[in-house]
Amino acid sequence: MITKLVTGLFKSRAKELCIQMFKDPRMDNAFDKYIEDTKEFRARLKRPALTSREDLKNAINNNPNLEPFVEL
């Protein structure tokens, strides 16, 4: 019985804190920044040589500072 009472108090307090937290504009800005950073990261992953083996070979062969790619 005591555990149910403590659990109920904990849940109600946690709910109040979450409501207050999401009203804070800093939290909203943090989520917006996370979404933008995720989009930017995904865009960087789509650069040449990061999506397939063929892209990697082409990127190595097109770079004059690297030796040509040789299949083993």
C-alpha cells in the first residue's frame, strides 16, 4: 500500500515537472536545434563516398592527393 502511495506521488510530481519543463522556451529551442542538427547530419552522410562502395571508389579515384583505388 505504501509503495502505491509513493508511486502515485512520484508520478504526479513528475507530470507537474514535465509540464513546467515543456513550457520553458529554452526546452523548445533545444528540440528545434536537435531537429536541425539531425537534418544537417543526415545531409552530411549523403556526401559522396559515405553511401556505397562505388561512391567510395569514385571519390578516391577523383582525388589527386590519393592513390587510385585497387581491387584486391
